[in-house]
Amino acid sequence: MDKLAKLTTDIGKLWETYSGAYFTGIRNTLVLAVVATLIGCVIGLLCGILNTIPYTRQDPPVKRFFLKLLRALIRIYVEVFRGTPMVLQAVFIFYGLPYFTDGAVAFKGMGGIWVAAIIVVSINTGAYMAESVRGGIISIDPGQTEGAKAIGMTHVQTMVNVIMPQALRNIIPQIGNNFIINIKDTSVMFVIGFVEFFATHRNIVGVNLLYFPSAVIEMAGAAGITLVSDEERNPLNTTTYGVGEVIRDAIDKGCRRFLVGIGGSATNDGGVGMLQALGYGFLDKDGNQVPFGAKGLKVLEEITDTYVLPELKECKFKIACDVTNALCGEQGCSAVFGPQKGATPEMICQMDQWLGYYAALAKEKFPKADAKQEGTGAAGGLGFAFLTFTDTVLESGIKIVLEETQLEEYVKDADLVITGEGRMDGQTAMGKAPVGVAALAKKYGKPVLAFAGAVERDARKCNEHGIDAFFPILRGVVTLEEAMKNENAKRNLADTAEQVYRTFTIL
């Protein structure tokens, strides 16, 4: 009863906050179902009637040929669309047709999504209705057809005046059934971006982390480089164990879905610390857990999963990662990111060798281990740990943010889109969050402004990627520490934003 009461409370809160979105989803569902059912009935009626046009050996060969061809085409249409999943049909029509036609057929914007959704559901409904109509027609006593012919009625007159009035009584219940099926099948259209009731609810509960117990974790909060002073930075000692403790705590609280950001780490331990906290054994020659930090990899001899949290196999991880570096090598995590974490050239060489051995050892027991995969070098090898030992997908941070926040729903109705980051430079234009937001905004033709703590000269590249104008917020020459203080950053942003927005009053 407690869970039922909580469920009722949650639904009430969601409805109170998102009733407008829910009504929009319900409206979209019903409109699509009604329109597609009506169009599908017309398609089915035509196919059913054409499929029952009689012919005899006395008819001209041309007539017989075309009627046979027509029946064959209708049969292919019916079998294909009844025998394949609607989601596959949606993917082919929405994504496949533009590809195979070199863009000649394309579904652009929300209007295009509506058109594609109606086409998919209508054609699918038509295939089922075609069989219903054919069955309704052949269910009528053949003697009535013969009687109609005996009094001189043509085939068309017979169908209109004798057969169809009776067949409709058998067909109408199936129309109702197809309408109900279409209400449910509209949920499939989320695959092409159609926002009906199911997609709306899915997005809302995802944002609020309800019903699908979820956790959002920023690994930098437990193992971030900003937590360690410049003097204390040493990847031989820093560990991701705290990240594992946070995940374990979330699992204990019932979470099974995880969104994890893995940027800004102070570690280079290959994620071993995190895995130790989750119950994996990383043992030395004496059977003891290896020490924390990258130095533990030096004495690693065996990996075990005997005491892993049983609930871990139920968990799915979506990792926000914009790093494409592999685990080892010249572009590996040690070589590229080690120096900023306090590694000396000697340390970098050692850690790279240790990580290579660790990856080979993992491969023996966990076949999906791949040290060369892009992203495995993220956060000092934490990406490798997630991909090898958990059910994980790596995605760009901006992709996850856009999906989880339903930003598109807000952008499409906005007059102006604001974005920004700590420092804008040429790297910002290479797929970072501000450019991702800008790309979404330009989909709907919205102007985009960006604010940043600092702006480098090569940030001009951002103008080529949808950011119409950007502004640094610093008001003078200050130290980095002063600039990053919350009170200073807030005041600087507010002052800069005010002056920018004042320009709108004179335009």
C-alpha cells in the first residue's frame, strides 16, 4: 500500500507540473491514430475491392495479366507490412528514403515528422484492413453475386449495391480494433522523434528520475582534479575508489540506471579503484587487493569477480564522454592526460605499460575488453573499466544532456537560446555542449548567444557552428581563483548579460 500511495503521489506531482506536456502528448496520440486509421481504411478498402475483381479464361489476356499482377502487388504489400515490425517500417521510411533518394525524399522539421508518422501508421493499417475487407467481401454468399449478374448488374453495381453494404457489417468491428491498436502503436513513433503520450511520459519520468530508479553521477565529485592541490597531484596514488562507493550507495538505494560524467579526473588507475569498491578483486601474487592508485597496477596478478555486487548485473550505465583516446599508446590516457595530473615522463612510461598488462589480463576473463576502443582512455582508463566490467554505452556529453533534459521541447518555442561554458576556444567548436545546443537551436531557426568565463581568439570557429555571438564575462584582470569564486562569477555573468540584453531595446 505504501508503494501504491507513493505512486499516486508521484503521478499527481507529475501531472501538476507537466499537465500541458501530457495533454499535448495525448492530443498527438489521438490525432495520429484517428488520421492514420481513416487513411488506412481507404487504402484497405481499395486494396480489398481490387483484390476481389473476378476474371475468367474468357477474358482478354491483357485484362487477366493486369489483374494477376495487381493481386500479386497487393499480396506483396500486405505480407510485407503485416510481416515486419512497425518500428522497422518507421526507420526505413524516415531515415532510409532520404538516404536512398539522395535527399530527394526527406522529412524535415516537426511537420516532416508528422507526415512520416502518418504515412507509416496509415500504410501499416491499410495492410491489415485490406485483408479485413477481402475477408468481408468473400464472406457474402456467392449466390447473391450470381443473382445480381442474372438481373444484369455490372460488377461495380453489384459491389456498391449488394456486396459492400453487407460486408461493412463484418468490417466495421475490425476498424474499431485497428483504431485501438493504432493508439498503442503510436508509441513506436518515438524512434523518429514523434512526441506522443508515451514519449512524453518517458521523457518526463526520465528527467525526474521516477519509476526507473536512476542516478546521475559526476565522477569529478569523488575523484576530480580540482579536489587535489597542485602539490599533491600524483596519479600513482589517486584512486577512483570513491566513484565506486557512490555507485554502490546508489545501488543500495535501488538505482539501476546510471548517467555518469567522467571528465576532469585526477586518476590514472584504469578504473580499478571503482571496481574494487563494487566487489571485484584485483589481487597481487599473495592474493591481496592491490594498493590504490596507478601503482597498484604494477603488482596486479589476478582479477576475480567472486564478490561482485549481484545487483550490478541489473544496472545499465550511460557514460558522458567526449574523449576519444584509447587506453594505451602515444594517444593513451597516460601520455595525453598524465602530465596535468602530476605525472613525470618516467611515470607516464610506467603507467602505460601497467595499463597494457591490466588490459591483457582483463581480456583473458572478460572477452569484450578492448584497450584500443575509443573512449577507453577517458578519466585515466575509467572508460575502459566501465566498458569491460559493466553494461555500458559511451555517448557524447551533449547528446545525453539534450536527451535527458528534453531541451528540444523548450528550444522550439523559444525566442532566443542562451548557452556557454567556462572557456570558449577552438575546441568548443569540435562538438562541445555550446555547439550541440546551437545545432539544436538552428534546427528551429533560433538565434543563439553564448557567455563564457574566458574567450580565446580561435573561438571564432563557434560562429561557423551556430553560435551567432559570444561574450566573455570577465570585467577586469584577475587571478583564476578570483574569477572562479561563485559570487564573482555570478556578478560578472549578471553584469555582462544585462549589457547584452540592453541592446535588444535599441534594435
